[in-house]
Amino acid sequence: MVDINTVIVNWKMKEDIDKCLASFFNDLGESRLKVVVHVVDNSQNQDGIKELLDEKYPQVKYIDAGGNVGFGRAQNLGLKRQEANFYLSLNPDCEFPVGERVLERMVEFLEADPEIGMAGPKLLNSDGGLQYSCYRFPAFLDQIGRRLGWDKRSKRFRQKVDHYLMKDFDHRSDVPVDWLMGSFIFVKMEVVNKIGFFDDRFFMYFEDCDWCRRVWRAGWKVYYVHNIQVKHGHRRGSAQDRAWKSILTNPITRIHIKSWLKYFGKWGLRKEHRGV
């Protein structure tokens, strides 16, 4: 059995994956961790990702998803391929800082506390600024209001959104949180053995929120780890047009809304809170 099964989903992001993998293997350095990496390709090799892996990263396992099957389902193809002590869902636009031993330290953090089932590091924007990557579970109107720009026009609603985004938390301590952005999620084997991986009914968006909620419901904690840092590009395709007109102009917006409705259809409208 390997220590970490890492899965990256590709959708025409060959250049990002090249940078991500270079920093990933550099982070491993002389580590004794046994790691397997799967790149699950949703683009049917339209960008030449398979050739890149064959040439530069022959140790990485390529999986052709057979088309764009969505983020959660593609992740599951790789996560289920290899049993591991820990599983890492990793976005292609993540970069590991030099010399920080991110992978080893994430393993050490999770091994130190049996009550913690899932954890994620502090994510930074490309310019080094803080990225809001841990959240409180959303209320139904949080997403409607953000889509309509209510947070730009109403102080009261802006405060509500800021609470959801945990802007009241200074991000300088390790704390239990409701949920983590799915760009970098570490989870223990015993957790997935009990609750499974992503719910692949979510094509994209809210599968990470749903997964974290299931971790809490199963009796484990989800943690934000402030002193382990990773850069993340965070391209928010559904947020380019913040108005209902984007439903007509932006297909990713429609996917976001469908997932949001599926999430509340699954969990109901009652707001739940588990973290700080």
C-alpha cells in the first residue's frame, strides 16, 4: 500500500499540471513517503497531456476519463484506483513552495490527532496574498445574493457573506472549519472507507462542501492548517458575470447553480455549523 494517492483532474491545463507536478516532486525530495499520482484527463488528450507525462513524468499514471465526466467523478476514478493511507485531491493550478515539506507535514498533522479526518493547508493567490479557502456551511440565500451582487449593495448582506467566507478569522491558527475548498484536500483512509469519496452526482462545485459535511457527520473533524502553505491559481469561471444574465452567457454559471440546488436538495435548508 502507498502512503498517498494524489489525483489531479485535467481539462486542457497541461502547462499548469507541468508546474504543479514539478513542484510536487520537488516537495517530496528525499522523503520516504510512497506516493502515487494519477492524472485523470477529462479532455481526451486534446492538449497533449499524455505526451507530457510520458516524456517528463513517467511515474505518473494517466487515466483517460473518456470525455468530460465532471470534477468529482474524474477524481473518483483516480482515488479508487489505488488504496492508500491518505488521499489528496489536488487542483492542477497548485504549486508547492520550495523546501517546505508540505506533503510530509500534512501527513504528520493528520497522524497526530485521531479525531481529525480531513485537512487542508493555507492557500495563497499567485501574488502571495491570502486566498479564502475555508468556509462555514452556506445558507440558501448566500449563493443567490452573491450571484445578484447583494453583497455590493447591502452592508447587512455583505456581513453575512463575509461570515460565510470566514473573513472574521485571521487565518493564523489551526482551527476546525465547516468545509474546505477542494483544491487541496487531504483525507485519511479510514474516513473514505466509511463515507466514500466525492458524490459524483455533482458535476462540478459543492462536491467539496458535501464531502466535508459527510466527514463531520461521520464523527471526524475537518481542519484548516495555517502554517502549511500552497499557492493556488483559483480561476473562478462561474464568477466572471455576477448577474442572472450570466445564466444565458456562461455555461459554468449554470453548472454552479445546478450543483447549488442539488446540494440543498440533498441536505435541506437547515443551516449546520461544525467549525469555528
